[in-house]
Amino acid sequence: MREFSFSDLSRRSGDVLEAAMAGKVSLAKRGKAKVMMMPIHEYERLERMASARRARNAFTLAEAPDEDIENLTAGFQQILDETTSDR
């Protein structure tokens, strides 16, 4: 990862943008990183990973969304119905 200051961005914006298109770039103000720049493909990859993590949420029964509870109930009912019809 390349690091530049805000002053670098003002003076050498072409160099900073070129570096950001090639990989991650950190912009610092007074020695502390404040902004991250990256190529769009890297950003999109991170967004896909975050979206996949959000989709895999676990809930207690008390906190589960109504749709999940309805699906769970229907699934249990189907298992019970199949078990009963096998007898």
C-alpha cells in the first residue's frame, strides 16, 4: 500500500491517482491516515465480501425476521407431514 499526504494530493494529484488505480493508497493528514483510495475492482470485491457476510446472519428465535420464522415453521410442518404419512 502506498501512502501520501493531503499535501501530496494537492501537489502531485496525477501520481496519487495513478498509484490508486494500481492498488490501495492511504492519504494522511498530520501523519494520521484519514482516507483510503483503491481501484474499483478492489472496492467491488470488498463490497461482495461484506454483502455475503450480511447474508449469513444468525438469529435467536426471538430476533429472527418473520419471513424466516414462517419458512422454518413450514419446513417443520412438511417434515411432520411426511413422517405422519410414512406410518
